[in-house]
Amino acid sequence: MKDYKYISLIFIILVSLECIITFNSNILLYYKTDNIYDNSYQDSINYISNNDNNFYRIDNTYNDTNMGYKYDYYDVGYYTSMTYLNMGDFMSRIGYNACKLSSLGNYVTPVNGLLFDVKYVVGNINSNYYNKISDNIYKSNYESSLMFGINKQDNNIKYDNNNPFINLNNLVNNISNIDNIFTEIKPDNININNNIVTYKFNNTDNIFIYVNIDNINYFIVNNNLYYTNYSYKKDNIDSNIKKQEYKYMHIIPLNSDTLTISYTNYDKDLFYVYKLDDNKYKLFADYINTNKFNMNVFNEDYIDGNINLDKDRQMYVSIPYDKNIDVYVDDKKVNTYKFADVLLSFDIDKGYHNIKIKYNMSFMIPGIVLSLVSILVFILICIYDKKKKC
């Protein structure tokens, strides 16, 4: 009888706590947590936080883990359940290290940075689009925005080519009418020895590669070895080369003049290599700057700011579409829909406007009511059971 009372008491306490937690929580537009594993990396995050009070996202050059998840900052990485499966596909198709349920907030190209409002990169990069402001911290020379006006388009378009550079080209073109921001190039020299092929490049400025996971054992680039199996252990590999599993294909900046691939079956499409067009990149950055949203307030369930457009446009918002997100233009609720089958979007007329975005937990109140009713019913049952036994 005494144990029964304790169990009942514990049950009431747990359910009550659930109500309190649910009532005081919100759903983040960008998920983050608070885990600190490395002081040097945390120092970089703290430096940015102490010197920038505006909203920003951070990329990193460490492709083997989700740094934003660990170090409590906003990035392009995410973890999800079944809610945003299309987001994983989309991120993967435009070159991110992603699967259906997660994406790493890793640096891939400056174009991706513009598309997702990435202001800083932590790590080590070699790019004339970023300025080094401190040890291992780079700031973009071209600021973007969480959302900006784009050309109105067919939202049934899906960026599902197996080549992420083609998807990025199509995405930028549909947004801004700027075509072929990436152009394919060929290696300057190719050497094949047994099942090892080595590609040489005379110029690596603004060059990016994407190695197909099919038909390869491993590849070496930028003094890193990416493997799909452990066959590299029988080869004479420099012990100083960093090794990491190449589980999901993603774009990698080419910082070295050599790419070495160990293959099972040689194929001309073992990898794609593309060059970013400098002039077109700047045109795209200028386009975003002309049509960007200027944020005044950012909370994790509320955003407020203004925009001034030269013509009627569709808004590109770099957060996933969610039916619980409400958008208000000049305090009037507007219809929202999916862009590229995944991102939040809505229509807006030309001119100066105020935009508010609110996240509403549609089932929070019913959940609290059900929990409270459950507690009440349980208490009544306990009282009834006690009287019955007496």
C-alpha cells in the first residue's frame, strides 16, 4: 500500500513537470543545444558572439561532426525526425554533407553561404570571398540575409540532379536570372597507375570538387583522406594525412593542386570539378543585397524586420516550411507555401513593407489541457480506490 502511494505521487509529479516544461518551451526555428567539447573552438564562437549582436550563421571546415549542435550557435546543420525529410534531400542535392535526418553545418561554397545567410566560417579556408578577422575565424565579404525577394517561379521545380553544381546553377538562375555561376573545368594532367588515378590542377582558385561515392575506395585531397572502405590501410599512405569516412557525398573546396582517387571501376564521372565565376558571384551577392530583408528583431519563435522591393516578388526564406509558421506583411497574415518543395516562401508586392514571422505551437494548449485532465482523473481514481478499500 505504501509503495502504491509513492508510485502515485511520482506519477503526479512527472506529469506536472511535463505540463510546466511544455508551457514554458518553444520550438526553435533553428535548433541548437549547449555542449562544449573543445576550448579553442569555443573561444572562436565566443569571439564572434562578443563582437556581433546581429543574427548570423556560422559554417565550419570540419566535415566529420555537427559543430553547431555541439557549441550552441546557429548554422546550416540540423537534426530532425520525420518532419523535414525533404530538407535533407535538398541539402544533399546542393552539396552539403547531409542525409534525410541530418546535415552538418560545413562550409561548401560561397554560393551556399549566400543562400543560407552564412556570415562566418570557423576553421581554415582559402578564399578571396572571406576575410580573416581572428585565428581560425573568417567573415564573408558579402553579407546576405535570412530572406530576400526572388523572381516568381514554378514552385514544383525540384533540384534533383545528381550533380550539385548543376542544381546550384539552376537554383541561382531561377532566383536571379544569373546563369552558370559554376562552370565545369578539366584537370590539367591525369596519371593512372593500377587502380590509382591522380589529377593535377595548375590553378585552384575558386575550384570545388564533388567525388561520387560509387566505384571508389578512397580519395586524397587537401591533405585529407576520405574513405568508403578500409582498403587504404594496405596502401602506403602518409601517416600525417587526416583520415575520415566519406559516408555522404558533399562538395569540397580544392585547396591543393592534386586529387588522388583509388577506384574499383574507372569512370569518367568519378568526380565533378567546377570553378566559381567571380563576376557572377558578385552579381548574385548584389542581387541579394538589393532585395534583402533587414532584420530588426530575432527571437527563436519571432522575427521582425523590413524590406523595400522594386517590383512584386516571391520571398525566399532559408528555413524549412512549417504549417505552424505564420507570416504577416504589414500586420496582415499572408499565405505561405513551399519553395523547392522544402523552404518557406510567400508572395509580396513591390514597395516598403514590414514582415513578421511567428511560430505557433498549434498543439501546445490542447496538450496541456489533456495533461491536466489526466492528472485530475488519476487523482479521482486514487481517491475512489482509497475509499473503496476503506
